Amino acid sequence: MMSDHYTKYGDLFQVDQEHFDEFYALLKDTSF
């Protein structure tokens, strides 16, 4: 479920897998 978002945003923002969950929570709070 999260892997497609990780591939999209993780590569873009250089976020590693273990920090991605908290990063993605921030991403949803912050509208781009």
C-alpha cells in the first residue's frame, strides 16, 4: 500500500524506508 507512495516520494525527497511513515504523515498534513 505504502510502497508506491514510497517509490514516488521517497526517491523525490530522499527519505529512507524507516522514516517514511512519519514523513508521509507530515506530507498529508502539508498540502503542496
